[in-house]
Amino acid sequence: MSTAIRAASILPARREEIELHTADGLRLVGELALPADRDPVATLVCLHPLPTHGGMMDSHVFRKAAWRLPALADLAVLRFNTRGTSSVRGTSEGTFDGGDAERYDVAAAIEYAEFAELPNIWLLGWSFGTDLTLRHGCDPGIAGAILLSPPLRSSTEADLATWAESGKPLTALVPEFDDYLRPDEARRRFAAVPQAEVVGVPGAKHLWVGDAETVLDEVVRRVNPAVPVPLPSEWDGPMETGDASAYADRTVAAFADLPAPGEERD
């Protein structure tokens, strides 16, 4: 009998706690989720939102990706805490560096995926993670990237030029009511990357609360287009339930102090 897939539903997968090792000597904690009984078709390497505002590997869109997409879309999902970031999985060594030294974290994640012979590696960045993607992620080992709520806060014109020259696919999912960058302005900014696709998402906000399913559908549409979307909302098979309360406070707290559009920002 089919059961509705809810926020805390965990579908079958092979899940393994992993450690990443950076070139500057840090140990980062993470998890790799693989399809339960077959090889993955493609791989998502998740780069989380700002850790000083509650972002972590368990931020809700990434948690749902890891809990659902190995079973529903034959994807491998690698998520981890950048330096100095904590979650239920643990705390990564090092100290938050505003996106600079995090270049080593991004490189370590891509290297791990390559060493594990994971196929068709895509970066999936969210907010702060999109700046990490744009600044440090245009690596020969990746197939492309998807950006969720990109603020373009620390990414430069030179970073966009690097992506333009690479020709690698780049998709930005931009909420209609984003706190930093809304669809029309995003289209203007990303025009510097000819292959970039900007998708405005009606009614959505920066944190994607209530819109995670839309995000997952759009990700799967690009990373494994052989899978029909929208993804199923029910599952006919074994299912576990996760403790979403362990993440709720931090999810709500993330970006809680964002200024309203037009207000001064640091």
C-alpha cells in the first residue's frame, strides 16, 4: 500500500557517514546517500547556506534531497558541513572564512566524488553555497551546477566570466520574493553567462519553505531528465521517519535577520 511522502520521510538508500580532507589539513564531516540496489545515474554535491545564520548540511532542501532522491531519481547525494559548521552529523574542523578558505572545502568534496567514481557530478548550491559554487566550483570534474536563491553577494564578474568560458550548464532557481536577488535582476546579472538558465519560481521565498518539492523537481529535470517530474508524492515500499525536530529551529533561524528588500545590508 502506498504511503504519502512527508517532510520527515526517509526512503530506502545506502547511507554512509563520510569525512572529507582539505588541502589545508582540515577534516569535514558529511554523508553520502546512494540508491539502495543500483548504481547512481548522477551525483549532487550540496553546498549549504550561510552557517553563521543556521545553514548546514541538514538544511531542509538538502535533507529532503538525501532522503528522497536516491530512491526516486537514481541520484547520489553528497552533503557535508563546511569548515566550522555543525549539525547532527557533527562539527567540521576549522573556522568559517566567509567563502575564501572554503575553496578548499569545495575542492575536497569534488575530489571525494571523483575518487569514489561517482558519475556525472553536479554542484547544488544554496544561498552562500551558490557563491561557493560560482567562486570555486567551476572544476573540470563537474558536469554543471544548480543555484538555489543565489544572492551574488561575493561572486564577481570574473567568476561569472569563468563559467561563461567553461560552457558548463548553469541553472539558477530564483524565488519570486527572494530577500537578495529576484528573477528580473537575476536575469540581468546572469546574462554574462550565455548558457545560464534563470528560472523564476512564483510565490517562493529565499528559504524555499513549502517549495522544496518544486526545487527537487527542477533539480531532477536537469540532472537526470529520464525521470518524469513531478516526482511521486507517495511511496510503495519500506519507509523510515526522521527526526525533523532536530533541524526545525535552525531551519527557521536561518536568515531570520535578513533585511527587507531595499534596506541597507552589511
